[in-house]
Amino acid sequence: MRNVDDIEDRRLSGKMESRSTAPSTTGLPDRTSTATLTRRSLLAGGVAAGIVSALPGGAAGPARAAGRRVPFGAAIQSELMNGGPAYRQLFVEHCDLVMPMNALKFNLMRPTRDIWDFEPADKVVDFALSNGKTSRGTCHVWWGATPGWVEAIESPSEAERVLVEHIERVGDRYKGKLLGWDVVNEVVANDPIYENRSLRDTYWLRTLGPRHIPIAFKAAANADPTAELALNEYDLEYKGPHYDERRTIVLSIVRQLQDANVKIDAVGMQGHLYADKVIDVDAIDRFHRDLDALGVKLLVTELDVIDWKSAPDPQAQDKTAAALVTRFLDALFAHKPPELVIAWGLTDRYSWINDVMPRPDGAESRPLPFDRDLRPKPWLDVIRKRLAVA
Ligand code: XIL
């Protein structure tokens, strides 16, 4: 396997080279200096390293009373906050943390440059805090949530100004209310080997280059110095060179940020578990140890099960889901407990998988710990038992 430095230099600086025609206002090096880029120069100008902020151990969900356990949380679509009380009650009863699934995303919060729509996110965050839960934010930078008005900005300096202003204002508004933020989400190339690139081709990469990553982390740290700042990523869970490469690139980004004294506290593994892929227990364990050695925490941020290729048999699907969640959590716990485990919803009735990866046979997907009628499924038991650490 290639070593990390090699990948950084070849891939990240390669990307910088491809940006070398950008106007000098980008602050990017020109072609001559690109050739001698080092990690430090890539990310130069970082803020002082932040003290790694601890997650309050005090997520005071009822389930914590019995002993120490890893806090369990779930994301909720703010439009469902007005739904039935039984649905909201699930979050009250089973979660230590409740977070907005979409309402803090850039395009929803800023549909136009002048509209800052905080209300949907406030609704969820207030619900969480008033019920004694914690909350967290996702996400400042995501290719899937860049508004059209931003993508129309061609000037790199203007794009940087908009990005920093957005992160600072939103970060400041929720200061003290959120444990932390996914500062950048899904910045690694989907298939780095096949695409021969380390970072995903996004508006932010095209306009600002790789430095949009430290820019975002610095702005988030400025806005809320005690928030736990995370890089969030998918497909870090499986076996194979494609996934090894994705894990390697994540570690490389973390090291580059640290080398430039840019505060990064955590890596979020989304944990969208495909029933048809093999979870790589050893690789996850190594990844966890590598992050730990760097002083960076590991979170599970979007846990659910994608069973679109499994036989359409609810009992078998639920058994598979419980086995997958068990295998994944066992891999994470092998080194030490993760900081937090967050499910991407609670009931099969409301899951993004129904929209984005519906089963071709029309049968029900069963991604979450409660079924469509809010009845608990076996993977809830796995969570209950596996998150207890003492
Ligand atoms: C999804 C939400 O679940 C949907 O409701 C929304 O329409 C689109 O985004 N990876 C991520 C999440 O990082 O933000 C995505 O959430 C799911 C995939």
C-alpha cells in the first residue's frame, strides 16, 4: 500500500496543480511553487492548535442511569417535529442526543444569500435541549448542500468570504448549544483509485482548492472554540483497496490539518452499513488506533442499514441488520469505545434510504432500530447492550 505522504504529495498537490490557472487572488501557489509544496505549505496559516474538547459525558438520557455508556443519539427531520407525539417520544425515551438531520445544511439554511432560515434547526435543537439531551451540527461544507447562488460565484476570494461568513455566523448562533459540528462532509473522492484523485470534485474544491478544508475548520473554530470539530465521511467501514484508500486519505487530511495547527477533534464514520458489503473489522480497529494516536476521536454519525439487495424477508432483514451493527460496533470497541453513536433516524418509516436506495423489488427497507409502526427491532437491543461500557 502507498504510504500517506506519498498520497498527499501526489494527489493533493496534483489537485493544486490543476488549480494553478486560478487567478492569484486565490492565494494558491502558482505552478512553480506547487512543485515544491509541502504539507505545511498546503495548509499554511492555521490557528493555534485547539485543546481537544471533550464531549460532555452527561447526555442525561434515562438509559444512562444504569452505568457508563457511550451516548446514543439520532437525527430527526425538522418537518417531522410536528408529527405524532409517539414519534417524538421515541427520541425522548431512547436518545441522549437529538440532532437536525438536514436543517443546518447550507442550502436549506441559506436558500438565497440574504435568507438565513434558522427556525427549522432551532426547533430540533430546542427540543433536544429542553428534554435534557445534547445536540450537534451537520454540516458546513457538503457537496450535496451547496446552494445554487453559491455555485454561481466564480471569484475564489468571494467564495472564501461567503464560506467563512456562513460558518462563522451559523457557528456563533449555535455556540454552546451543540457539542460539535461536521465541518466538512464527504470531501474524499468516491473512488480514489479509479478516479486517481484523493478529494471529491466539488464546487469548493474547484473554486478554492484543498485549502477550503482548513478554511472551513478555522472558521468553525473561530465561531465556537469549544465545539468538537469533525471531518465526516462514508465508506470507511469495508474491506478492499478502495476502502483502504479512503481511510488512508482521511488520515492524511487529519495529519495535514494538525501539521498546520488547524484544530480537528474528531472523525465521523457515517456508518451506512450495506448488507452486501464486508465490514473490515481489522481495518476499522487500525483506523481507530491511528486516529487515537493522533489525539482524534472517532464518532459514528449516521448509522443505519442498507438492505436493498437482501431477500425480502423482514425477519431475516432484521437479523442481518443486528449482525451488521454488532460487527461494526465490535470493531469500533476493540480499541476503545467511540465517543458517540448516532443513528440516521429512528424508524423505518422515515429514512433517506426509502428515497435514495429503495429496494428494486418494492419490498420494505428496514434500515433503523424501530419498524414503521415504531416497534423496536433487534438492532435496538444491540445498541442497548453494546454501548454499555461499565
Ligand atoms: C440525507 C438526509 O437523510 C435526507 O433527508 C436528505 O434529503 C439528503 O441528505 N450522507 C450524509 C447525510 O452525510 O447528510 C445524508 O442525509 C445521507 C448521506
